[in-house]
Amino acid sequence: MGSLLIPLILHTCALGPGSGMISFRNEVMPLLSQGGCNSGPCHGNLNGKGGLKLSLRGEDPGLDWKTLTHGVGGRRVNPLAPDESLLLAKASGQTPHEGAVRWKADGYAYRVVREWIAQGARPDPEGGPRVRSLRVEPEEIILPPAGGILRPKVLATLDDGRVLETSRLATLEPSDPGIRVSVEGNGLALLVPAGSQAAILVRHGSAQALLRVWSSAGPAKTPRAANHPVDRIVGQRLASLGIEPAGGVDDGHFLRRVWLDLAGQLPPAERTRNFLADRSPEKRANEVDYLLGQPAFADLWALHWADLLRVEEKTLDPKGVRAMHAWLRRAFLENMPLDELARALVTARGSTYSHPPANFYRALRDPQTRAEAVAQVFLGVRIACARCHNHPFDRWTTDDYNAFTEIFSAIDYKVLENKRADDLDKHEFKGEQIVYLRRGPPEEPQGKGKKAKAPEKPITPARVLDGPTALKGPDTPQDLADWMTKPGNPFFAKAQANRVWRRLMGRGLVEPEDDFRLANPASHPELLEHLADFLARNRFDLRALVRHIALTETYARGIDKAHATVTQDDGMCAATLPRPIPAEQLLDAWAGVLEAPLDFSGYPAGTRTLEVAGIPGPSRRRKSDDLERFLRVFGKPERLLSCDCERTSDPTLAQTLMLVSGQLPQRLLTQSARLDRLAQTAPGSAVAELYLAALCRKPTDRELTDCLKLLEGASDRRIALEDLAWALLGSREFLLRW
């Protein structure tokens, strides 16, 4: 069979009926995948369906061949009477089938599988040709605004280097469910609806390729001239899609935006007043440089990374949380390069109190969790699905997962003490721990107080992702750090550049920010390459990359309410998308505008929320105070996952109730030093200062008139100022980052 296949490839560049012996692995299995037969909801389910269990997405052709040919007494395939085979009868609907009709009785898939059965339903011979890689022609296409029909060609390269067309055997998985795929007739056809911007994953066996489809907003335009490389890359893509970007924001909006993004707080009213009056063309660049030099920049990034690294009290205990947060803050104050930061965390050992980076592993208690966290945080790769089976949406196999997990298998803990409050909670730790690298197999307790070596089991050699050779050194985490941070690593620089972009722009070029995979491509691939290269060339200097982005026209774009095509969350960077201010920044903004000190337990009065190492998680042993409740209601994460996905930003009824009748807003208004002071000044000056402090702009004439009417007609100006401040601080303009 295999010897017949190769010459036919040369002659026909196609497989199927009439082309010789049918390959189970290269033709029948792809058609089962195309029909969804071996998907998770169907027979690829862990327990199968209707008595038939296939390997998920065809990852084990040998087992599936045996199941189909030898199961249920051989009734699933019948070489003597192919049309009586259950496989064909059920898939075509001739026999009742819960999965409905998968193949038409006169269709291509039915004919191929029928011919394979008629040929004896044979397996592929040892050493037979396999599909090594795929490519799609074209790889990217821009369609008119109304959409259209696309007829791509899928080409497979065999492991002997020969090429064949497999368009009618490929499985296509569009990210846009509105795209219709047809593999009948003359080949492959896609019906693309208007407005679609989709990534289409093309699969044949374990080989994958990507097809990008764009529906333009109109005729292609000439790109605007731009001096900054980021603006040139974005501008060229927008022009090719016929998208007109929004204009830039005014100085007040820019100042508010850059302070929130770089310092996590609002600018003082006097600084806003001076900035608006400044006529220097360099004032925006000067403001960015000023903020990059402020301790608040380090506070903000320490908060971001504390979220990613699970810096929470239940696992690390309060002392560990403070130690880890202080180390992160110091790292960003000293502008530690991001590759050095990653290296320090991945290779961390020692006391979780005296060597804080060791808390990274203290929060990750088993090799699997460590591997998944390191891959997600530092490489932007989610490998958790490969723990049980080959990743259904990426190239990672269970072998890849096990090999990467083995890197962390020797990491162990010595618990010096554990004074946890709840003896029934085995996940709570309170006391010092030592993280170390074990030089032998783990020990397991046996009997009373006795320890014995754990039973030996087959060990998968440690290997990095995409690494062909095993790590043989005695310190595999060190080997991982060397590989991860070396020039040219395919993951690290892109993952960190994308994370920085998302922090500033509200959406990653790859979104979610830590889900780099073929089926989830960057919205601007060239831009991601540029940012990763810039970061690497500047020795992973976080401040350099932030400055590089913050001084672009793309960052300073406004909102274009007239064109829906540039306001949708499609990652095209044609306009700014308003987003809620994070919980910590919102609380600091309230306190800053009102000049009302916050009082966090264990911290000096007036400590900003961004400076707090962490807040205790929900517990039945203690009640949360109003500061903790405010932060949780507005989306502060519990830090139980190694991603930013825990942080919520969607508005809720609880948030509305907190703003309308919560104790904290009322207490801050009552204790406001600014309102006390403004109550003694002229009404016009008071209104102007409140607007500058809260919204970074002056009131409009109408707003000023209405506010003066409120203040001048009030019997108690202090109470009237509370009403005005409450209205501003609860407004959409204040609650959102524009």
C-alpha cells in the first residue's frame, strides 16, 4: 500500500477514490476528523459515545484502526459488503445515528471510506509516508466588505519531502462561526460573511496551518505618513483593510491616560493645569519620561506581576506576601531587565523569607502546576490541555507536556513550621519554607513517621518546549532559564512584549495575552515581531518598551463614534476602546481626588492601594473591611491562577450599589480634605479644581453654569461640594480609562 502511494502522489498530487490504495492514517482518519467523529462532543469523548470510542482528534490512528475493524464483532466495517458497514450506514444516516448525518451517501468522504473498506480495510504499513507539514494557498486574503467565497488550496508535505494536495481531506476550524465550510464538489470552498475577520485553523492529522481571512471596511487606502515604526506598521494594515483610524486625543485626555497607564493614579490638579498651559511640542514626551522615573511606575508593575505570580496570603502567608511584593517592587525600581527577572524566579531556591523569589515555587506545589505556570507567564503558552491528551488546538502533545513537567520534578520544599489557623485546610501555610532542588527520588511516608523511597516509575527525559534534545544537566530549572532568555528564543520576547502592549492598549496583539497558538494569531503579526525585537535589542528594558509605545500616534488615538468599524474590539488599533479603571487604581483615584487617606490594616495611614502587597482572601474566620469589599466588588483578583484572567472588568449591580450607598464612598466624601478646603474658596475656583482633579479638564461653559448654580444656591456649601464630587466620581467619564 505504501509503495503505491508515493508514485501516485507524483502523478496526481491528490488522494482519494481511483488514486490507488487508500491510506487509513492519511485519508480515512482526516475524514473522521473533518466530520467531527473523533471530536470531544462525539466519539473522541473520554468515555466515547454509543459504545464507540476513538482517540481525540485522531491522535492514535493505530488504536482507532483496531477499534473500527475489530470492534462489535467486525460489524463496523465489512469488506465483503462495504455498504453494509455500520461506519458508513451511521455516518450517512441510513441507520439511526445520534450524531446526525456526517457524510452524504454520494459524497467524497463516503466514497473514500467505502473504497478503503472495499480494499480490505487495511492498516498503513510500517514506514509508510506520513504528513509532516501543511501550507495553505493563499495564507491570507482580504475580501470585499460584503464578504465572498474563498477557494483555498491545502498542500501537504510528506516526510519524504513530496507534496500532494489534500484540500478535500483537511479539517477547517474558523474562529468566526459565521464562516461556512464546504468540501464537496470541486474542492474546498469557504463562504465568508460581511465583516468577518477570522483565523481558520487547517488540520490534516497532526499537521496544522493557518489561513487568515479579512473582510475589508472599504476600498484600500494609501497609508498615512508616519515617523514611528509602530504607526507605520499599524497604518499599513488599516489602509489595506480600508479602515480610517480615529484622530488623536487632546492634551487633557492624553495626560489622564498616561498617568493611569504608567503611574496607576490621576495627576495632581496643579500638574494638569500646568500641562494644559504648556505649549512645548515635547511636553508629552517629557511627561512620559517623568512618569517612568517615578516610584509609582514600579508600584504598578509590581502589582501586575504579583497577580501573575499568585502572591496571596493563604499559600505564602502575610510575611511571604510582603517579602515577595517588596522584591518585585525593588526589581522594577531598579529597572531589572525582564529576562533577569524571569531567570531569578525560575531558578529561585532558599528561604521564602530571606530569598523572596523562592515564593514563586512556594505558590506552585506540584510539577504540573509549575510547568503550566512557567509556560503561561514566561512563554505565553497554555499547555494544560496536554496533561491528559494531545492539545486539541495547538501542537503540544502529552509527551511534550510530560517532558516539560519533568524539568520541575526535583523541586521540593522543607516546611520549617506551619502555624495555619485551620488544621483541616491542607492548602494553607503559615511559616517559613525552604525551596531546594532534590538530588534523588522523592520520599513518601509509610506507616507511622517512617519514610521510604517512592516506587520507581518511567521518567520522561526533561525537555524544553520545541526543544529536540533532553536536558541532561543536574539543574534543569537553570537549563530552562538559559534557554528561555537566550537571544532568538521563539517565545519569551514575544510573550513579554505582548503583555506590555496589553497593559497600555487594553488588548493584546495576541488575546488572551498568554495564549500564543497557531489558531490564535496576532492581530498585527509584524508589529508583534517589531516589539519583541525592540525589547530584545534593548536588553529587555521594560521602561524603554513602555516609552516606545506611549509616544506613538496609535497609543494617543481617540474614540471614533461615527465609524463602528474602528470601535469594535478587534485588536486593529484604529481607535481607543474605553475600559474600566482597575479596582486598585479606582480606589486610589477616589482617595486622590478627595484627598482622603485610606487606612489599610498593617500599613501607615495614607498608603495608596497600589503600595499594598496584598489583601487577605475571603475567609470564614474574619470579616472583610470596607476597603477589601470595594476592591473585590470592582474586580481585584484572588490570585489563585497564573494569569490576568481572574481580574474582572464588567460592570455589575454590586458596583452600582457600592457607589450609590456603600459606606466607603460616603466615608471618603465626609473625610475629604479637598472639599474642606474648597468650601472656603470661590465657587468658580472650586468647580475648576474638582474638574481638573477628577477629569483632567476644565468644565465646559454649561457645566460651569450648572455647578455654580448648585453651589451658590446651597445653604451648606460643603454638602453641595459633596454632591458635586459624588456626581463626578460616579460618572462614566471618571470610571473609564479613555
